[in-house]
Amino acid sequence: MARIDEISVEEQPLEWDTPLFRTAVAQFEEALTHADVHAAAAERLRYPERAVMVSVPVRMDDGMWAVFPGYRVLHSSVLGPTKGGIRYDPHVSLGECAALAMWMTWKCALLRLPYGGAKGGVRCNPRELSLDEVQRLTRRYTIELLPVIGPERDIPAPDMATNEQTMAWMMDTYSMQVGHAVPEVVTGKPISIGGSVFRSEATGAGVVMVTDRACHRLGWNLAEQGCVVQGFGNVGGVAARELAARGAKLLAVSDISGGVYSPEGLDFEHLRDWVAQHGSLADYVDADHVSNSELLELPCDILVLAALEEQLTSENTPRVQCKLVAEGANGPTTIEADEILAERGIPVLPDVLTNAGGVTVSYFEWVQDLGRLFWDREEIRAKLADKLHDAFDRVWLLADQRQVTLRSAALIVAIQEVAAALDARGIYP
């Protein structure tokens, strides 16, 4: 028999050990120095509770079969069922899902929602798939996740390259397996099957609610600020619209094709209509064209990051020319960039607070589905503003008291909420 060398488990990196997950853990460790939580709780929260990897076989339109890797990571169920998006992207990995699940735990705790964090997705290029192929992929992926998801266990929502139709397919597939309609198994659904009004706009609108609150605290008037928005999708596009509606000057926006810039200000309605007609900003007229990397370094008052992770790094952050950064995306600022911004005195409105509008209105949708009683748009918008303003004020107060960054303060508040629940419940057995 061939000799098998004994390998210490401690010498092997864990499967979710990626740069993005290390960023999430590094932020957690930094906040721990101020959070004063029990060592056992801190150790438990360093790791996801459950990480699932599945293979998703899909019959393609040409009759051939393809198998896609899928993931779902549940970080913490201490406060309640886990909650988090599903993304379809060529770069989806276990480590990415683990990092985003951890951030979602802090986000839910900070907003005092009875949820833990989760994240999932399928590694694929959705632009290369037909609508029928995406439907077959979604339904099979849902079947693979049946042991994990459920309205009292884990509740998916839309994320990158997924939408209300994706959630409708997931809800229908799950419901067909249990034999009755279960609208509360997912959020971000069409209104016709239990979705909530204002859900699709909630993240982008929440970004601007938090930004406006920060401007008041800083003694600024949002209507007098020049804004650059990286991203023009469901988050960035709505944020740009909300900024324009509040009188702010929209200096530049970007999508996957690049960015457009005008120091005199852009017309949001014209931008929206152009993208609706042409599909992207690629050939937009009446503005200068810049790359996404150049857009980050344009002079402005407020820089809204509503695209991808790790956009501000140690390389480009010294050249950033803004007075305030608002994180509409998850993890758009690296640890090194955070330190540089702090040294330069540029506040960062952290993702766990700033883009929490989506999960908050998802919670509202879940509650409405459970009770079969629905609220109107203005009521939901008002409830969202109350939640975000309360969380912002607690973070701002702690940052001022402890003399730490807003990100550290947000994480401290969130970690203390989860750790207190974990201490009360204990670790079974």
C-alpha cells in the first residue's frame, strides 16, 4: 500500500480563503479590538456556519449539456434565518460568497433585522446564455439548494445578473417541491406573486438616504455637491436618479462599457433614455468619455461606488479627488485604500450601512409575505428611511466617541449585536 503522508489541517488553507474573504476577516479583526466581545463568540464569527458547493447540469439550447459550479454560504444564523443574494458571474467563488455572507451578517445586525448573512451564486457568463438557459440553470440550482434554503432557514434575493424573474423561478421551483405556494422563500420577486413595491429601488435609494444624512452631519447641502457614480445598473442608476432629484450635480456615471463625464453636469433623464434605447453608455453624446478607472479619479465632492469589489486600491486611492466616498457596492474599497483615505481625511460611508436598503426592504417583503398583508410605496420608503437614519446615527455617535472610522464603528455596532445574541444562546452543545 502506498504511504500516505500525514498533513496537518492547520497547514492547509481553508477552501474559502481568498483575498476578498481575508479583507472581510481583516475588517472584522480590526473592529474586534474595540468591540469588547467574548473570545468564544469572536472565534465562532470568524468562520461561516455552512458552505455548500453544488454542480448544476443544464441542457443548452443546442442540445448539449454543460455543468456549472454553484455555491451558497451561510455565515451566521444566531439572529434568525440567513439572508443574501444570488449572483451569476464568471468570477463567483466560494471565497467571494463567504466574504459577502460575513458582510451581510454585519449589515443585518446593524439594521437590527432578525437575520444572519448568506450569499450564493453560479459561476457562469449570463451574457452568453439565452433566457431559456438561464431559467433551466436557475431551476436546477434551486433544486440543488433545497436542503439549505427555506423561509425559516435561508432566504435568497437578487444580486449581480439576477432579478425579479430569477426569484420568481426560484420561488416556483421551491413551491412545486413542497406542494403549495411559498412566496416568503425568496425576496425581490414580482409584485404579482408577493413582491414588495420599492424593492428594486431600495438599495440605490438607501445609498442616497445615507449620503444625505452624512451631508447634514458634515454641515453640507447635498444639492450643492458634485457627484460621480461608478455603476449605472440597479444600484448606481437609482442612486444617480435620487441624487439628481435632490438637486445634486451629476458629473459622471459609468457602466460596463465605460464612463461619461461633463463638468457642467449630466442630464439624468437623457442618460436613462439613451441606455434604454442603446443598451449602454458606449456611444453616448454630449459628454466626454472616460474609462472606469479614470472615472474614479475625477474631481468631485461625492464618489459613489456602485459597481464591483476592490475598486479603490493602494495604487489609485492617492489620486482620488473627492471629499466623501459612499459604498453602494459590497467591498469596493480595499484595506490599504481605507487606510489611505483615513490618512487623507476623506470619510467613507461603509457598505454594511450604505447599501443596506436592499436587505431592509427584503425584510419588509418577507414580513408582508408571512402576514399576507402589504404596505404601499410611501409607507415602505418612510420605514426604510427610519431604519437607515437610526443605524447611521448610532454609527456616527460611536465613531465620534471612539475616534474610529465610520467603517470600524459600523462593524463594532454590528459585531456587538451578534455577539450578544451568541453569548445569550451559547454554543450547542
